[in-house]
Amino acid sequence: MVTKLTITQGDYGGYLEFTLMESNSLDAHTLSSYDSITFQAQRMGESTVRVAGTCEITDATAGECRYQIQSGDFETTSPPKWLGIVRGYASGLLVSWEKLYIYVEPSLPI
């Protein structure tokens, strides 16, 4: 499953919210057995992860988690296209769920 998001350059404090689904895309993936859920993003065309952090599990049974955008996370719009992923770690197992296309739109001058 690929999700498309738009974020305004320089905004922070808000959340990217995710509902992680089973591979059949019909049922939520239960997160209660996971040690951690992480979010990572990089600019399209680059190999360096520029944004990385832990997601807060908001409803383990419903597969819901969120990443709080930090100051400095999406400061550039050059290029404006980013790739992101949500991953879970449990008992030595790594699971990748959400594949994200992120567009960083320019902020308007004040």
C-alpha cells in the first residue's frame, strides 16, 4: 500500500498518523507485541535518511500509531518529493508496512 502525504515546509509539532494493515489490506495489524515502531524519510533520489524517529502507538489493537514531526524534519523543498516508511521491531523481527510518497510544499512568507 502506498500513501501520499503533503507537508508544509518547516511545520512541526503535528502528527503523521498511520493505521498499519495486514498484508491482505483488510485487517488492522495488532501492534501489542512490538518493541517499537519507527518512521523514516529521505529525499527522493538520495540514499541518506534525513528524518527518523519513534512512533507512538495510539491503539495497538487497531494498528494505529503516529509520528510527531520535529523541528528541522522537513525544512527543504529541494527536491520537494520524499520517500518514507513505517517499520516495526518485535523479538528480532523487522516488518515494513507503509510506503509513503511525501510532497513538501513551500511555506508562504509572512
